[in-house]
Amino acid sequence: MQLAKRRRNFVGRSLTGCRTCRARHIKCDEAPGVCNNCVSTKRTCDGYDISRLRGRKIAASCRVNVAVRLDWLTTTDERRCLSYFIHCSLSNLGAFFDSSFWQKRVPQLSFADRAVYHTAVMLGALHEESIQNKMRLSGENLTNAHQKFALEQRSRAFFYLSRRNASEDPQFRETLLLCCLLFALADLIWARYENALQHLRGGLQILKEIPEVQAVDPALLETFKRLDIQSSHFGLGKPFLFSNDEREECWPNHPPLLTLESLHDVKQSVDSLTSIGIPFLANCWPLSNVEIAANYGDLWHKQTWLLSNYKSLRRSIDNFRSEYDTQANYKELQALDLLQLQCLGQILSLETCLMDEPAPASMIPDYVTLLSACQHFMAQLSNPPTISLTYGVIAILYVVASRCPQFLVQLEAIHTLLSWPHCEGFINSNMTASLALASVKRKLEQNDQPNRSLCDKQTEQELSHFLVETLRLSAHSESWSVIRAATFV
């Protein structure tokens, strides 16, 4: 007797069902509010997604099955974006300096805390979408599936944070600080600087109210401090929390630089000076010639002190490197290259910050040397990060592109910026390239050369649109030091 072929009955699943039914791989009746399947089985209906993502290829190294490691139901889109965050975003954020916080603690929190989980998924989705757009996202686009998905994840993260708002759990503070930081980074990717500053200052206010800041992970504290200092160019003109105002009154008595015995010592010394140098430049760049003249004695005193310390540190780093090169690995040498670049960039920025524009022609070799150093550093990067928390080449290239008195050097600096679309904290390579282009074009018009070719027409139009939209979304962009100092304003 011939056995009848058994046929398996397949039940169709809705692609727009509630998250709980989709995670259980069953058909959802899609009842408004909560579905009847979840009600009848006494499960929590986790609601409906605003948007589903189109499939995109993701590298095998970025795939991980996180469903078995979580205590809640997840969707395919969430798992995919979390994998992207862990394997791509976090590796970018810690590209130059190893940190157990970014490499271990943040993934642990992403798997253990729902608020961090949804925030990480949001950032992963935005990071990937931004790369697809050459890091030129400008504001929320509700017609874009990835951005709608990111907004939904942000709402879910807010929901779980609000549920624990009155919690006495000591770990909640770390969760809240990390979410504030990731929200700020997401808004920077979105080019929404006002929102990013609000999230950053929210986290800084939490730090300010903590009795013992030492209880916070040093890497998390360092990241907040770096972004706070960098925000000097985009906010009030000085850091919100980590201000050096009280030390500026006695700058010559500032603690001496560390003896350089390790890469950590070099980084600490450079960070110590940049925490003073960056706010000083943010204060100087927008000043008019009249304002500089009125306060020249004080400004010159601080400029001289900073230059003396930077040049001394540069010599110390050169001496340290002569012995360190033989024992350092590739990543450590990259980090040391970056720290040396920061010194070079700060020195040239400080030397010209009180000068009338343009800088004298005698300084052209200094700009060329700085540009070549940036290009050499970039050429050594096997996998350049697209988002970073570390001071890098963007601000340095902007100084060359906007202040060098030779047109061809400016243009090469702009093209170098465009060759590596990425963000370094508050600074976006596209925005700085756009500002530099606008400034150069303005100078050419003043010299009756308005039709000089700067870059291809499409790129110029895209950059112009990105800059206009970025400034439109920022209600106080007119107070940014880079805007007030730009020659096209």
C-alpha cells in the first residue's frame, strides 16, 4: 500500500503584526491597541512597529544571534541593528584607544537593560543609515524606514527609562548616563546640535549632582568631559561642567605636565592641555580685531602660556617616541600619531588665533606640513572609523582649509576632508568642508574669481544643502565659533 504523502499545513504570518506575535512566529490578528492572541494567552502585547526595515547585506563579522541572550522578545530588525551597533559602532567609537568600558561594559548593558538595548539599536540603525548617506543626514526624515525605526527605538528607550525614574537601583545612574551619551551621539549623527547639547548637559548635570564622581567609570567620565570641552565651539563658548575658568586666573601655576613613561601618560598630558586650549580657541575665533585689541594683554598671556606648554609637550612626545616605536603595536602607534597630530594642530591654531586674516604667506610651509601629516595619518588607516569620540583630523584640516593663505592648499585640505566622511564627536567632516568651501568661494568673489572650480557640481550642491539644513535645525548656530569666525557671514 502506497503511503499517502503527508503535507504540512503552513499558517500565514502577518508582516505587520504585533512584535510579540512576530517574535513567536505566529499569525497576528492585528487588533487595535493590543492583539487578541496576546490577550487570550495572557501575554504582554509589545505593540506594533511604526516601520519595518528593508533587508541590507551585513558583513558576517557583524552577525550575532542575540535572541538567546536576552530576557525579552526581540524582532529581526532589532537584532540586526544591535549586531551592527556592537560590531561596527562600538569598534568605531573605540578605534584608537582600547577601553574595557566600550568593548565589554556597553555590550553587557545592551544585553541586560532594555533602555540601553533600545538606545543601542537606535544608534546602530542611524549609524548604518548615515554611512549610506556619506554621513550627511540632516534632521529626521519620516519617509525613511531606517530613521522611522530609529525614532521608534528611541521612544521605547524613553519608556523604559521613565519606568525606572524613581528607582533606587544604583545601576540606574550608569544606565541613564550611558543613554544620555548615546542619545547625544545619535543627534550628532542627525546633525541636530541643539538636541545633542540637551542630552549632553542632562548627563553632565547628573555627574554634577553625584557626590563622588570617582564612582563613575573613568572611560564614561572622560567621554563626557571630551564632548563637554568640544561643545565650546557649538554652545555657550565654554564647557558646561568641565570648565577651567577657576584655573585660568593662575595659568602659570597650572600643574606641570606628566613625565611621559607610557602612552597613557602622553594621552593624559595632551588631554590636559586641549581641555584648556579648545575653549580658548572657541573664545578667540569669533573676536573682532577691535575686541582682540581691547583684551590683547590677557589673550596674549594665555596664548603664550599654551604655546609654551604645547611645544614643550611636543618635544617630550618626540623623545618618548624614539624609544617607544620599537615596542609598540600597530594600534598603539596609530594612537601616538593621532596625539602628535593634535599637538601640531593646536600649535598652529594658537599661533594664528589672534592674527588678522589671512595668515602671512611665511606660514604656508607650516600649513603644508600639517596637511601632509594629516594625509599620512589617514593613509595608514586600514579601516577608518566613521564615528569617533576622539579628537582627530577634522578640526586640524578645517584650520588649514579656512586659514591658509594659499588657495591650492586650502582646496587640497577640503578634498582631504571629503575623502573621509566621518564624525569626531561634535565635528562632522561634511559640515567643516561645507564651511570651508563657502569661505573660499567668498574670498574668490572678493578677488573677482567667482567661477574657479572647487569640486564637482553635485558634491557642492549636496554639501550646500547639508550645511543649510544643519544650520536651519540649530536655533543658535549664529553663536557657534566656527560660524562667527567664517568669512562668508
